[in-house]
Amino acid sequence: MSFTVRTFGGAQVEGPAGPLAGRAAHRRRIALLALLASSRTGSLTREKIVGYLWPESDRPRHNLSVSLSELRRELGEHAFVSTGSEVALNPEVVAADVADFEAALRAGDDARAVELYRGPFLDGFYVDDAPAFEQWMHAERDRLALEYAGALERLAERAEAAGDADEAARRWRQATAHDPCGARVALRLMRALDAAGDRAAALRAFAAHASALREELELEPEPEVAALAARLRASPRPAPPARPDPPVHDGGVEAVVPPSAADPAPAAEARPGTGAAEAEAVPPEPVLPAPPSTRGWARPGLARLAAVPGGLLVAALLAFLLFEPGGTPAPPERIAVLYFQTQDGGRDAEYLAEDLTENLIHQLAQVEGLYVVSPNGVRPYRDRAVPPDSLRRALGVGTLLSATLQPFGDSVRLRVHVVDANSGQELDGTVIRRAMGDRLSLGNDLAAEVADFLRVRLGEEVRLREWTVGTSEPRARDMVARADEMRSRALADARGPDSVAVLTARRSLEIADILLVQAERLDPEWVEPTLRRGWLALDRIEVTDMRRKREWTALAAAHAERALGREPGFPAALELRGTAYWLEADDSAPGRWPQLVGRAEADLRAATAADPSLASAWATLSQVLRFQTDFEEAAFAARRAYHKDAYLRNIDQVLDVLYRSTLALERTEESGRWCALGRRKFPSDWKFVQCELDILSSPATPGPDPRRALRLLRELDRIDPPDKARLAGRPYHPIYRTVRAAVVLARAGREREARDLLARARREAGGDRAMSLFLAYDEAYLRLVLGEREQAFDLLTHYVRHRPELRPYALRDPQFRTLWSDTAGARLSFKQ
């Protein structure tokens, strides 16, 4: 082996005579080597390579051939292995640090992996006019950085388990050098240094962490980190002999935690960037007691119960006994919303804070799966500083929510804190600003936003608890968590306006699936990775050519079957299989459609019967029922999805089916509310722009607004451009929205412009048979609005001749009601 591709901390190829130079070291040729070295399958197709490196070239294949020839001249004739359209590096000739890094991780050799990681992947490297490569490089850089951080944490935790405090501290130092702003690693380093007997170094580590946060993010340390530093300062141990902190080798840079002549100063009251008046207005952070020791909580004296009002003494005593050590900590879904405090604003602000508190309690109480203490239950603690552990014992809750309301001119600011009542640690917080207006609507809007914030945050806690129960293998949990992160990033990329990001999304989903395969191997009995692989397969439909839809639905169904083989009747697996059947039905031959839809409905009904909290199963069931023309039950299932989605995990999907199901019933006002809510929550999601255009074009919507329709069409073309929609497997969507805008123009009497848009839609459909068939259905409605009834009927007849399974839907579609009612024989002949 003569050459090594170095990708960590930079980009170069090292050979016997030193780094590669000359024509072979051209940036695109180094990028080509990096792509091949990082390939999970060991090779890449020529089409992929030219797509990454020569997307705009007139002769991309020629450019690739020239680059391979130049590299062979320097690296040797056998540096590459070509099989058909595939190209790979020959590992016997060319090694790669990234391949060795991945191999070390697979072998469980974290120390070797850490040694190989000498800095961020392709740090400082770039290639002009290659956006797809740039997207891929950044995604790989983030993924590999996460792998490196995970390896460091595992090494540190092993050292802690072995009782080697010095080695644990060394590894946590490396982790903080890699992520100086990370609160979790800073906390672990401080604890490790304290355990090693070097409390002064622990305080210096806090100072370095606080300095990095302020300089890079303009933030103060997390309360838990600051609280630990305060405790360390309050009870100093004898300092060990003076010695310099050891240098940390990370990414080729010697990083040393800076020493401090004095203890770090306490965190400032106001965050950087706030004025004096604003700083004075910031409410104090919640009082955070020390975290429980490994021997269990210290039992507080009964004297603490004297602070509890007399009427609650018995309940407080019972809770005191129930939640003491040896009992079970209260789950996070048991919530107490404390009465909101005010700063300035007088009686009006106090009245608003009271209304807002009670409105929020009422909204949360409607959510199935949450237990919320009533206003009467929390009223005795109003205007009193009660420690979290006392409230936990008195109210039996796992989560506390508090807030401070402050008027600012013609607006109000609400600072919200979510605290884990079991540990006293603050989980999260947010600041919400709203313009002053109608007090009732202001209170409702603020309460709704706080409720959504809390539900999402609790969902993260509950999901973490579910994972802990599912497996005892920490590395498997870590793999699933990383796969979830990659999946979330992929879906965000796929739904954004950048068409190139779709290619990155595909790569991210591939990486997520690889991580889940590793989790399956680590714990073959844990069903969660298998289910997640099934959902990833369905996600790929969104970012892959529609011609592969059957492949992905079949793969998802197979994963569901494997899960059911291990846990028969498992509701989540039934939901996955039912969803796969439903998506396959949409692309199936007419003879299979009823069979697949029946299977989908059966699985989804079984899943929701066994576990009514499966909001996404209710949402998919709503779609199945709507296409079977059971519009009322479809709307009922959609509402069930909304109320069952306690943690808003599927809120975008739920809002989508809510607006569609209510629009099918011509409840345009209600449909508009769901559409507007989706737009507010997901402003860049094309679905919640399209929904407004659908409502505008509905026959039940009075007063067409053509100017608004054209603005929505332009906005959709901007956030979901046609080339991006095609890459994402939705080539018909730009055509559909064009026809819907034409319908609004036709309803407004602007016939010529409507026909121009129809001509545009036909050009975009071209000679594609599938898109022309979809267009026939939507054009039929436009023709009906234009008064061309016979053409509308002919187009519908053509459509159902090819999609006979949807004949019943066409007969009940509200937009064709006037066609059937005004043409006496049309309905009968259409049925035949």
C-alpha cells in the first residue's frame, strides 16, 4: 500500500515522496478520492460522481475519465477498480483515514477511531460550482463529528466504570475541546475532575466553557452547569500540587483549558446584548437543588411540610411518603402549571396572567395522555417560592411549568420555564412575544403556543424513557438516537426550497439506515430499530424517484412483518404495515387496489384499537376512509389524531389530514382554521400554502380571490420549485397547483388567464402518461367551472377508465356535484 487519502483536518494524499502535487492534486480530483474513500458500499456509480462534481458541465463523463487518468498516472494503474458503471478505490494500493475510522468503530475500537480523527472532515476544503458535493461534505462532516464525540464519551464512561478518574478526565477534556459549548460534556468534565481530586481544574473547565458560550453564542451557561460550579466553589477541597493541565490532542491542534488566577465570576444577571432596563426585567432562574447522589435522595425533615397549607397537609404527607426514595419518581406527563407571575403592568397584567394560566391548564387538560393539576390544586402555591421537590411531593407531578409575564409598550413578553420536578433541573425554556390586542384572543394564542411548546418538550422526555425501557444496550440506543437525528435533518432538507438538498437528504437517509442496522445487530431482540427502518423506507418515497415507490413500500412491509414476528399484534408494527399497504395501493394496478386498501384499513383499525394514542395511525386511517368516500368518519379519525397526538410528534401530518377531511365535507371555515394553524407552525412547508389554494378553489368557498390565488401560486413555485418537486418524487404537484389557481381565475370570470394556466399545465405534463392522467381529473373540474360540461364528463370518463377503483370517489367529490345534478343521464352512464 503506497498512498493514503487524508480527510480529517484537511484534504491531501500522502505518498512515499510526500503529499501528492501537480495536476493530480486538483481540488476536484481530491474530492473524487474523498467521495470514493467515504462510500459505504465501497464504490460509486459514474452518474453519482459526475452529479457531485460536474453538475453543469457539457462533458461530465469526459471530465471524469480525464481525472481518473491523471490520478492513475500518480497513484498507479491499479489504484481504481471499475466494474461496469461502478468505480472504487483499490484498498491494496490506496488507503483512507476515513475508511479506517469507520472500520475501527465497527470493530468497537474507539481508542483507534479517536486517534485517527485529527480534525473535522475535509476541514477548509471546497470545490467551486459543485453544490451537491458541498451539501454531501457538510453532512458527512457532521455525521463523523458525532461518531467521534460518541467514541470519546464511550471511552470516558468506560474509564469511569473502571475507577480510573484521571483517564476519564482526559477523555472528557478531549470531548470538551471538540465541543466547547456543549453543556453535557462540560458537566461531565467538571464532575470527573472533581472525582480525580482536582477541584481547581474543574472550576477552570467551567470558566473555559462559560467563555466559549459567551464568545461564540452570546449565551450564559446552562443552570445545571452553573449550579455545579457554585457548589464546587462553596465547598472547596485542598488543592492538589500545582501542575499544568495536560494538552489535549484534538484535530491536530493543541487545546489547553486556560488556567484562571481566581475562581470564575458568577454568571451575569442579564444575557449579553440586553439593555439595562431589559436586564432588570429578566426574572431569576428557578432554584435548582443539588442533583441526587448515587446513594439516593437525602430525606428532608418533616419540618418542610410546615410550609404546606393546612387544608393540604394530609395530601402533602401522603405524597411525601409516596415519592420518597424507594418509590417511583412521577412521570413527566403529570404536570403542574404554576400561576404565572408578572413584572410591571399593574392589575391588567395580573388579570391577563391569571387568565393565561387557567386557559393553559384547560387546554392541556383536553390532551389525552396528560394529567394536569387543576387551578384549585395549584392556587395554594400562588405568589410563594416553593422548591420543586416540595411541589413534587405535594402535587405528585413530574413536570413544573412556570412563567413571568411582562408588558413592553404595545406588546407583552412571556418567559417560560419547564422544570423536571423529580430532579429540580430546568429542562427547557422559551421567550414568546406578542402584540397587545384583544385580551381574549391574546390569552388564547399565548396559551396555545405555550401548550405546544410544552407538549413537544415532554415528548422528547417520554421518548427517551421509552427507549430506556426497550433495550439495555446503550450503544444501540445511541445508534437509534443518531439515526433519528439524521432522519430529521433529511426530511428538513427534502422539504426546503433547495433542489440540491434532496440529494443530501437521500444520503442522510442511507446513513440513518446503516446506523439502525448496527443497532439491530447490537440488540437483536429490540424491535424499535426494525420499525424505524420501515419508516425510513417510507420516507425515501418523499426523496426518491416515484418509480421506486413499490420497492420502498415492499421493504417497509417486510420490516413490519419482521417486527410482528418478534412481537405479534404489536400496534406500532401494525400501523407501519397498514401505512405501507396504503401507499402501495396508490400506485397499484386497479385489481389490487381494493385488496390493498382493505388490508391497510384492517391493520390501521387494529393498531388504533390496541393503542388509541397512535396519532399517526389515526391520520393515515383518515386518508384511507376519505378515498373510500366515508367523509364523516374520515373527519372523525382526523380529529382523533389531533387529540391523541399528546406530544405533537406528527402534528404536520395531522393538520394536513384535518384540513383535507373537513374540506371534503365542504366545511371551508373549519378547514381554513386547520390550514392557517399549519401555516403558522410550518411557514416553509409547501403543504400549508397549497391548502389555502385548495380552499380558495373549492366550490363551497364564496367570493373567489384571483389575486390571492396568483400570489399563492408564485409562493409555491418559490418554496417548492418544479425541479425540486421532481427530485423529491412529486413531479405532478407543480401542475396540480397551476390548475387550482386556474380554477380560482375561472370562478372570478378571468377565463383567458385561466386557459393560459391550463396550457402551461399541459406543457409541463408533456407526454408523461401518469401525469396526463392526473391532469385529466383536475382539468375536468376546471372545464366544469368554465361551463364546458361535456368536456368535463369526457375527461372524468377517461380518468376512471384507467382508475376504476376511484369511480365511487369521483361520484361523491363535492366539486363535481353540479355535473351529476344538472346532467340527468350523466351519473347513471358514469356508474356504468
